[in-house]
Amino acid sequence: MAIQLPNPIDAPRVNGHAKSRPGVAELDPSRLNVTVTQSPKSIPPVETLKFGQTMTDHMLIASYDPEHGWSDPEIKPYGPICLDPASSCFQYSTNVFEGMKAYVGPDGEVRLFRPDLNMARMRRSAGRVALPPFDTDALLTLIQRLVQLESRWIPNIQGYSLYLRPTIIGTRPNLGVTASDHALLYVICSPAGPYFGAGSARQISLLANVDVVRSWPGGTGGYKLALNYAPTLKPQQSAELQGYNQVLWLLDGKVTEAGAMNFFAVVKQDENNWDVITPPLDGTILPGVTRDSCIALSAAHPSRTTLPHLPETLHLHAHERTLTMSDLKQWHAEGRLLEAFTVGTAVVVTGVGRIGYDRTDIVLPEHACGRGPVARALYERIVEIQEGKFEWEGWSVVCKTANA
Ligand SMILES: *Cc1c(COP(=O)(O)O)cnc(C)c1O
């Protein structure tokens, strides 16, 4: 069953972005075709969900070619795609992705968290590997349609959500190292529980890697490109063999990120003044949506809002500044390193229990709930915003229904 869903709210918008190419079609939600599956899957019990292992019934897909521009977008049953073996994505890694989530709150509404930031980042990532641009408002509207259609897959349990993986791949079907003028954009969905396992009230361990770097000045670490992740898989395996959960990535002794998450340290000035520090966006750091949210919420406590369980007498000072392993070691020795935590869409905020470096471990205070006070406050507040229980600066966006 293919149905065309015309909709006034989807009238093509000029959102201030450069057009794909003069004369070719833009990505256009008003031209969406929806084919609903005839054999809906049964939803597995939430306790059995492992990150990224279960896919929903449908996917969103659109293709780009230089002659026509973007095809009419389609939502259709989830399934394999067929590609020429010479495709640019296989040969030259012209692959871009995003990670975002849809949440259901107690009011039953489906929400996305700051999705405009994901759309803008995806457009920048695509541009970095010379893939065609797309209208970010159009893609967001299409994603909302997909999420509405898949809403039965979103577990209505705190901490559970529907993980969305928007992807663009280069499909130019010729060899030769050159920009891919053909592309395929698709979005798949996977119901997700707590990333490090249900009831993950444990702090993770990090192994600082002094031999391998994830990113470098002038490199691509600041973009969500698939090519950034393949080289991290072996060091990740090696960290696990040594008994650590994730790699702490360094560059010349400076902390950059942990695994595929941004890194924060909490350092005490005195009882009432704590610094919340994360490395600056110098091109080696992925500009995380969760990172930005943690900086903003920390900076707002207590002057503009108070975070859960933190006293109003405590002032958090958010800083984007260089953070070295020597800094961490020194603060730890002085008893001022209160917490370290890692952040990202998949994990939200996870506490760090120890950091292996130079054959010893920096051991951080243990917390029964798995997070130190700042990590816990940020985690709880962000989840409240995501589930629509706490309103903050329009971060939580209700998905428009198809007939709104
Ligand atoms: C995706 C990602 C993050 C987290 O970004 P969010 O937008 O918060 O999900 C951090 N670091 C790396 C390397 C990433 O790929």
C-alpha cells in the first residue's frame, strides 16, 4: 500500500541553507510515499534489548543523483539495500551518520531532544566528505513521520527510548578517488535501553591510550564520519582485554574523548565552587549534543535553575578548556578531582570509576548510584527534559503527527 501524504505543514521551506544544486530537486517531505509493512514484527521484551540489535518495521530512504537531485522520500518496510560493489562508500568511506533518540514521556507524547543540532551536524559531516547537502528542516520533518509510525516501538519506561540512526552514504558507482555525486540517505530505528546494560548503576573504567590517537588538528575528529570509528575498534578490543570498559583518547597528553563519548571532569575549588571541565571544540572533539547540554545546564546552576539533589549554595563553573593527564593526576593527588564522567546520546551521562594511565589507576570515589553528584544531577535533569517532564529552552521537541 503506497499512500501519498500531502500536508500543508510540509510545504517546502527555505531554511537559509544553500540549495543542493541549482535546478535539481530538494528533499521534499510533501512528496513522501509511505508503504506500511504487511507483517509487523513482534516487539521483544524490554529486558532482552541489547543496544542496536533490534530494528523496527520501517525505514526512511531517499537517493540523490546529480541530474535529478533528491528523489521523493519513502518510508517502507525495513530491509536490505542493493548497491554496486564499486560504490564510493565501500571504496572511499564516504559514510556519514548521526545518533539521536525519540522518547515517550508519562504524557504519552513522542519527543526528540534538540534534533536541530543533529541535523546541522549531519549536514556539516556530509559537506566534509563532499556528499550533497540536504534541507535540514525537511529531513527533520521526515524523521518525525518515521518516528510517529514507529512509536509503538518506544518502551514507555524511564531510561528507554528509540535510537535513530540517520545515515548518508556515497553511491557513485565508479572507481577513482573523487567526490561521490550520488548518495543514499536513510534512517533506521532501534529500541534502546540503558547502554551499558539494564540497571547500569556502575561506574565505567577508562584506559588512557598513549600509543594511538583518535583525532588530530586539521583531521576529521569533529565530524561524525564512519571513517573515524574503524581505527578505534582494535584499541577498544585491547582496552577490554586489559580489563577496562573504554579507551580514553589522548593527543599529546591532552584528553580528547572517551570511546565515542565526550569527557568531563569535576574539580573542587572549595566546598561551594566546583569546576565542570571538558576539552574545547578545537577540531579534535566531536561536538556532542549531550556535551553542549551538560555545559549549559552546569553553567545555569544555581543562577538560572537548580539541578536535582545539588544544593543552591553550590556554584558550578562550566569550562571548555584543555585537560591533560597531568592535570587529572595532580587534581587527584590534591584530593580535588571529585568526579569524571562521559556523555553521549546512547549513554546520556555515565560515571567513571577509574582511569588507567602509565601503569597505575586513578581511582575516583565510588557512588552507590553509579554517578557522582554532578553526573547524577545532569543525568536526571537531561532525562526529565527528554521525556517532557521538565521544560528547558525548547530542547524537547514533540513529534508532529502526520495529520496535525
Ligand atoms: C556521537 C559522538 C559523541 C556524542 O555526541 P552526542 O551528540 O552527545 O550523542 C561524542 N563523541 C564521539 C566521538 C561521537 O561519535
